Amino acid sequence: MFSKLLVANRAEIALRIIRSARELGLKTVAIYSEPDKDSLHALLADEKICIGPAKSSESYLNIPNIMSAAEITKADAIHPGYGFLAENPRFPEICEAEGIAFVGPPASIMRLMGNKSKARQEMQKAKLPVIPGSNKIVEDIVEAKKIAQKISYPVIFKAVAGGGGRGMRVVRSPSLLEEQFSIAQNEANAAFGDSSLYLEKYLPKAHHIEVQVIGDKKGNVIAFVERECSIQRKYQKLLEETPSPFIDEKFRRKIVKAVQEAANSIRYQSLGTFEFLVDDKKKFYFMEANTRVQVEHPITEMIYGIDLIKEQIKIAAGNKLSFSSDQKTRGHSIECRINAEDAETFIPSPGKIEFLALPGGEGIRVDTAVYAGWEIRAEYDSLVAKIVAAASSREDAIKKMYTALEMTTIVGIKTNIPLHLSLLSNSEFVRGDYDIQFMEKFLQKK
């Protein structure tokens, strides 16, 4: 096992990793930007070191500065969390060259699955169905028109190198194709430094389903029960739950088995997530894989009673998976992402938190790094907290979450808690009758 882990991230995920590392008996190192000097992850780590100014490119994305911090503090392992450098294959390569363990998949897997076009091709070989579309980068608008005509409208452009909704454009008619192609290219280039796109059939009445996987360095791979991620706005997830109310047990076994076999075929290592669209006829199509820990990993932890971050660290140290694929789930779990934004306009609401009261009690988990007096800054992600509720049934988990949100008080900034409360009391959501178009319709009715 390692002796000292440097956490190459900030805020709640950095604090989450520090907690698990501490429980494993590891010393921890926090890196922080200048405005993050009083952040909880910096205050609670065993050591902390400043790596640059507020701008991410000069701090949390600055590999030379991070590696210097690891050298100065004599850290023998680095955990990237999610976002920032978590899916940059150069990072694990540099760590390996410096003799520092990287807590995540190897660069080869990152490169394979991080390129959506190559990932589609590889998953087709592994017999995972993919959405009809281009099997490679769309070179120009002429090629895009041919593919769109073949698979029929609506279609969607997606950035090969990215995610999070950037570089994604839905096209519903031929007259809009050229304009949206150009916009998607520009968005992709601005966000990822790569304007490459691929094109696929757009499935409007579908569910966004993801399956968590974990693999060790000895060839053991396990896939977990699915997470339902269809509650999202502009491709950004707002609420996730597991298991999905849309999926029956027969289908569940089918998709989990298919993912486990596909992950085995590429000898997947560490944590990762395979994402799918599932149509109204319960046909599933592979979209992409995320080679990192997901924001919503707590809901899987809650129904399985395991710590995925601990397991990920132990895998990086060469340990075998400590559990088998026959793990049983218990009950239902829901996560609400609490963001610093106006619940009506979605305009970001940075500022100082003047008063904070967070919920607790049986089955409630809060992953956050904020405190009264802390300032939510415009330079970084607007996530304030992840509130998770777990209960024996979905009905009880919804009630528990609603009560937890009612008992959450955050003064000084606006949050989307009112939106979540409205959502949790919506009759269609309560019935589990929703898909990826739900939020669009829900917001129009408000």
C-alpha cells in the first residue's frame, strides 16, 4: 500500500477522497489554488501546497506544478478525482515516468475509451449495440449530410474528445445541419482543443442509463446495478437514482452482463462508467465510457454498502478486488445535485455562504466541502453539495430526500433546492414515468 496520497482536485470530491484515504491509513496531500487556501480539503489534509492562481489552467490543470507538489511532499500516489485531469491520458503517463502510482485506469484505456469514435468501434467488437451513426470522425459537411440522410432525422453531433453537453447539437431537419455542424465544431474546439465530431441518430424518447464497473490489475471486472440519469438539463445531470424505475429485473441482468463482458474484453482497470441510451422498447445502445469516478458514485455505494474510492486506491496498489460479482443490493438511493444557481433562471449564483444547515439522520449522506463563510467562486463548478437519500423502497427514498431538502438551509447564495423539491413532488416523477425529455417539458409547465 502507498504511504502518502496527493489529491489532484478540489472541493467535495477532494474531501471525499481524503476521507477514504485516511480510513486506509494513508497520509494525504491537498493541492489548492490561491483562492482555495481556506478550503476544507486544504484544511483537513495532512499537508497542503499551493499550485497556482485561481485560473484552472494555471493550477488544477497545471501538470508540472502538480508533479512538483508530489515531489516536494514525497507523495507516492496521485488521485485525480473527476473533471480537471481525470481523463487526460498524459497525466498517468507522466506519473508512471516519475515513479508515482496513478489511481485510475492506465493511459491506454483512457485513450481508447476517451475517444468516442474509437470507443464505439471497440464496443461493437465486444458485441455492445451502438446507436446508428458514423463509425469515425465526420470530416466535413458533405459527409455529414450523407450520414444524416442514411440514418434519418433527428440526428445529433457529438464532440469526439468531450462530454458534459459541450460540442453536442441536435439537428431536427436538413436545413439546420450545416449551421449546427459549425456551432458544434466551435464548441468542441473551445472546450477540448479538438473540433472533431461524430454523428449519430438522436433518440428523443429514451432513458440515460449508466452502469458502474470496477476492475483490478489481475483481470477481475465487476459491473454493478444501473443508475438512472435521465433527469438532466442541457445534458447536465440534476438527479440520479438507482436502481432505475424504468428497468425490470430481466433487462437489468441483461445489460449488466453485457457491460461486464465488454469491460472484460478490454481488461478494464479501476473505476469507470459505461453510458447508454435505452429506448421505449428497452433496446439499449452504448454511448460512451467515462474512465474515472463519477459524480453520482455515492448512490451505488449506498445500495451496496461499499466504498468505491477505497477499492479504487487498493486496486492502484495492486490489490485484488475485495468483493465478488454476486454482491446484493439493498433498497433504493437518490442523489440531488445542489448547485449555486437561481432555480428559475439557472443563472449562476456565486457568493459567500453566510449561514449553512445541512440535513442528517438515517439514510442521509451529504458530500460537500462548503461551510458558513466559504465563498462559492465563479471560476469553478457551481456544485455546492450532493445530498443522497437511501431507503428500503423508492417511495420512501423520495420522501426521505424531500424532507432532507426541506431541512437544508443555505443563506447568502441562491440554490436549485426549490427546483428539486418541485421535481420530487411531481406526480410523473413519483410514478417513475420520465425520460431524457422530461425536464424540458417539466420546466415549460412551471
